[in-house]
Amino acid sequence: MPQPGLPAVVMLTFIASAWAESPPPFPPDVSVTSFGVQTWTDSALSEVGGGTNFALMLGERLRWTVSGDVRKHGPDIVALVDAQFLIDPTPPSPVFTSNEVRQFGIEYQSSTWLVDLGRSVVYHGGPRLVDGIQALYKPSAPVKIGVWAGLAPNLFTTEPELRPGGGPIVSYENSQGQFSVMGEVLTYNGGLDRVGVLTQGRYSFERVLDLAGRLDLDPLRSAQPIVDAQAVIAADPAPAVHAEVLYDGFSSYEYLESEDLNPKLQRFAQRLIDKDFVLGFTQDTTDPNLNHLIGASLRVLPPGKGVAPKFGVVARYLKAAPSVVDPVCQQKSDAAAAAGGTLVDPICIGQLDSGYLRINPSVGVIRIADTVDLTADADYLQVEGGTQYDAGLTVVVEPPESPLSIDTSVRAIIAPTLFPGPTYYADLYVNVVSVPLDLLLIAGGEITSEPDLAPQASTGIGGFLRVAKYLRPPRRAGGGR
């Protein structure tokens, strides 16, 4: 769910994942090396032992042809890496707080074969990864048949695990749609661990109406064999209009966006690198019940040039089982209650609820002087503990031909039944691109002020700084690098 001004480094995450899920014929070679620091602290959490989160980030995304020529049809051998590491230098925390390695290996590409060795994303396997081998054979242009085998890492942390297994892959794809079936059989400690089948499909009617769906089943989970079931209908009746409706029934959190699980997350928490800052779920966090997420959205965004108004509305309803709670947030809530206070962590608030209703309308003006976009929005949020109202303004400044862009927002939140007073939130993001140096610099910060049970307000402050270096190989005639 990209937002205006979403940093380019985040967009690279989706690009790198797309390489593995449905690789284009000849994508360009590129290496993106990232380094950054990030921190977040809250005065109320410090009083109950929460302290300050601080981490260093190191990331690498690489696609590099080591043999062959991507400009010509023929066999190629490509090195692929998609990894990021979060390092906490403050004792007694573990040095490596989060190691997310989604891809690390080599890939053989030809007109009829695609073979991966090492760690890779399972083709048409949703969030699944494999440490081993997978091969896809293309007997005809729209048909692919394959198999994957090896060790299945943890889906949330990507840590290696001794879960050997594999399964078949069958897909059909043309210009109008795609249909695929992926099978999975995993063992653990000598017994069956998972037996899964993931079916996915999409179909487009002349780019006006799109239908998409998936069904992920695991019959061994006797309490709830449906891992995830989603259906999405998207319509573009006019160039400026886009509408969607969706249903997602889930008993696992493999597919869910953090803002769908916790609608109270602000933009800063959504942009932090460490998933554990936001979720904290583990491989085996499952729900014996089927949760239900229903959503709809409408966006009116005139294309072209010149000043134009825009309008949008997003609605979400989640009916979730109250028994499943992020254990980290539960510990913080218990500690706050023992100290005579209440949980104020904006990352955890909302995860203790059993569901919510959210309605989020927005209006704005875009392309002011071909530079500025303004968006005002409001939220009505009904959760188990009460009702929340908030409103805010987002400003994106992107001057043409300028290396600098700015993305900032302010917000006021009122929740009479949850807090004794209003909450205020502000953030600022600055992106600087140097084309001659192939560098991208992103700096971001946020501040929140919210009431506590004590007379003084609780203040939260966070910030991050990231630098990404792009490297592309020189082109040489006659193939090779």
C-alpha cells in the first residue's frame, strides 16, 4: 500500500521480490548497497523498562549477470541477493536483532529453463522461501512446470530451519491473466510438519475490471486448515477512477500488511526496517479461528499535467479472534499495568484489540506548480476499547528536475474512551538523489505527544538515516560483462 513520497529504497523491496516471483525476461543488472541507523524511544516506556530501540541497518540487493548477455536470448547465469541485517550495538541485546535474507544464490536462465540454487523465493509460493533448488520448465510460452526442494526457512524471520521438504509448481500465464498451483510437504523432527497447497489466479477484462484470488490450505492444521483465502475485485471505469473491494479470511499472518493488523500505526512505524518493531510474530503464530478482513476503496486521481483535485476513501472491517496477541506487546502491556499506567506504545496499541472498523476519507490538490501535493484526511476508528477520531495533513514537495524531495505530515488524534486527552503526531522525510554519484539519501523523523495516566504527557521521538549506493556494470558489445 504505497503512500505518496514512499522512499525509493522501500520500492526496491517490491522490485526485488518481483524478480523472484515472476522474473522479467531481461531485467537490468544492478547492485544496491544500503547502510543506515534508526532509533525510537518513548518517555512512558522508559519508566516501565521499555527503554530505547536503536539499531544499525545493512542491506544488499543484487542482480548481476556473471555469464552470458541479458541483451540476447541464450543461457545466462545470474547472481541474486536480497538481504538486510539489523544490528543492535547496545548490550545486553543480541547483536543481530533481525536478519532478513530473502534471496542469496545463483540463477540459470534460458528460453525454456529457470533454475535457482541457494536461497530463493518459491515461484508462485506466496511468502515461502527455500534453501535448496527449484527448477521451472517452460514447454510453451504460457505454461511453466517445476519443482522446489530443500529446507524451508522461518517465514517471518527468514532464519534457517531444519524443515526439509518441497513440492510441485504449475502455472499458466498470458496477457489477460495467470493461474498457478504450488504444493508443499515439509517435515520436522522426523514427522510431517505441513502439507500445503497454494492456488492463485488473476484475470483482466480489457484493463477495466481485474479479478484476483488466492487460497492457501494446510490440512494438517486440524483446528483451521484455511491459512489464507483472499478475493479482490478492482475496477478502472475511467482513467481517473480506481475502485477495489476485497475479502481476506486468514488464520496465519504470512500475507497481512502491518497496517491491516494494527490500524493505529503511524507512518513512521510503517517505514521502520525491522519487522519486529511492528509485528513480532513468530513462525508458528497461528490462530485456531478464521479471522475476517473486509475492505473497499475508491480513488479519484486525474492523470496528466496541471493542478487537479483528488479524492479517496478507504474502509476496513476486521473481525479477529482476541486470543492471538503479539507476545512482545502483551509483555509491555502487563508491565505498564503493573506500574499503574497504561500501554502507550504506538506500535503495540491496537494489537490487543479483537478487531476494528476503520473509515478513512481524504481530499487533496495535486501538481500545484508541478511541485506540491496536498492531502487532508480523517479517520473514524472503532475498536473494542472505544472510538478514535483523527485528522491530518500530508504535504509532498517534489520540484521538477530537483534532487531533493520532502514528505511531511501532522495529525491530531482524539480517543475519549481510550485516552484522557488528545494525541499529536508529526513526521518529516527528506530524500536526496545524486545521479552523478548514484547515491540515494533518506532521512526521517517523528514526534508524538500523547496523554498518560500521569499528569504529564508521554513523548515519543524517532528517527532514521539511510544511504543507498547504486552500481551498474558497463555495457560491452559482443556479450558478457
